[in-house]
Amino acid sequence: MTEFLEQINKYNQLTKEAEKDFLSRLKTKSFKKGEFINKEGQICKQLYFIEKGLVKQYYHHKDRLFVLRFFSENTIFTVLDSFINQMPADFLTVALEDTNLIYIDYDNVQELSKIDHSFETFLRKIFSNAALYNLKRIKEMFNNDATELYVSFAKNNPHLLQRISLGDIASYIGISQVTLSRIRAKK
Ligand SMILES: Nc1ncnc2c1ncn2[C@@H]1O[C@@H]2COP(=O)(O)O[C@H]2[C@H]1O
């Protein structure tokens, strides 16, 4: 549980009371590889921290699939729009490995941010970071060709390369697995 707190304190140091209060509201849940953490149409009511494992967050339309992001150990995640607006999710999140999550429910997040300014600041910072992350991702997709996108993914995620299938990496870059194999063969 304390790893989640440590991660939060990197965004904004909580007060001692807030730390205690936060820890008392945490729960845990484990998912087997292939299990859904959230499905399309469900309202995401949790802010998660990955203690162990790897998940993929993606969007699909007809037969096309786009991976927004992979989240691995020591990362906080949620389904942003669904969690913030409490609306049905378009994005799905699935465990790519057996995954242990620590989480706090939406209602507890709301309550804590009402009573504690340090927690509210943490929330503002993490959601700003998430927005900036997504803008950077859009720009990267727009400005780079598939080879550059693969090289950048491999450079920024060396620890994940062996853990993610080629099909999923291709869906992150927005190309077919055949095209990705060609790119990798040239490297
Ligand atoms: N879907 C998301 N939900 C919550 N936080 C996110 C999400 N996407 C990105 N972030 C945050 O934005 C941060 C960007 O840097 P990190 O990858 O270190 O960690 C990321 C998360 O803390």
C-alpha cells in the first residue's frame, strides 16, 4: 500500500493526516492475464496503482484497435474521461500479465480532495500530467513515421519490449503487425 503513497508524494507531498486517511481508504484487487479491469460502457470508479503487472488501455472501432498506453509497475492510472466525468468509458483496460492493483474509489477520492488540500493538489497535478502526456502522444503520432515511432517506443520502454506482443506494439504505433515486422527486420 505504501508504494502507492510514495508515488503520490512524488506529485505532491501529502500532509501526515492525509497520508493516514488515504491509506485507510485503499483496497486491492488482482487480475489474471487477459481479464478486463474495465470494459467499454462501464463507468470507471477507481484510481489505480499497479503494484505488479502490466495493462493495456485501448480503443476499438469495428476491426481497428488503437492502444493508447501501456501501464506497468509503480504507475497510477485510470480511464481518464470516464473517471473524471463519471461517464461510460470508450476505452477498455485489460491485464497483459497477472496484475495486482491497489486502488481508491471515486467517492473516496472526492471526499479526500474536499477535506485535504494536499490531496487535491496531487489530483490536479496527476491529471495535468496525464493531459500533457496525451498531447505529446498525439503530436508524436502526427509528426513521425512508423519507423520513428517504433524506435522511440523501444528507446523509452526497453523494460517493456520483451513483455508486450508485436501485435500490441503495432496497435500502439497504429500500423499492422506485418509492417512492424518489416521495420524490425531492417533494424
Ligand atoms: N490514463 C491515465 N490515468 C491517470 N494518470 C495518467 C493516465 N495517463 C497518464 N497519466 C499520468 O501521467 C503521467 C505521465 O508520466 P508517467 O508515465 O510517469 O505517469 C503518468 C501518470 O501519472
